[in-house]
Amino acid sequence: MMQGSERLLEAAEHSVALERDARLAAIRANLREQGEDVCVTCDEPIEAERRAAMPSAARCVECQRAYERMQQRARND
């Protein structure tokens, strides 16, 4: 018979695995979506190389970097 703490650990591990799988599925679905030809932030064309590497891109490389820095700061606050 499993002890209470072992069951709790197993349930937590299962929950983490389900959340991870759901997040991966969402990322895969996002990668299949059609991106933008023009950056949604600066209205400049998104480079062909970026669109080839990341078909779902909505921002140019520079604006994406700035966006990610802003997101990181918000998480750290």
C-alpha cells in the first residue's frame, strides 16, 4: 500500500507532466500558425530569414528582443 506522501508526490508529478504536455501542445500549435509580414510593433517588414525560421513571428528580431526583455522585467517585479 502506498503511503500518503508517496501518493501526493505521484499526483504532483502527474499534474506537472500534464501541464508540461499542454504547454508543449500550445507551443506546437502556435508554431503552425501563419505569422505576419510586417512587425506588429514597429510596422517594418519582418525579414525573410526570420519568417523562415519562425513562421508564426509577429515581430521583427529587434522588437521581439525588446518585448522579451520587457516580459522578463515584468516577471521579476
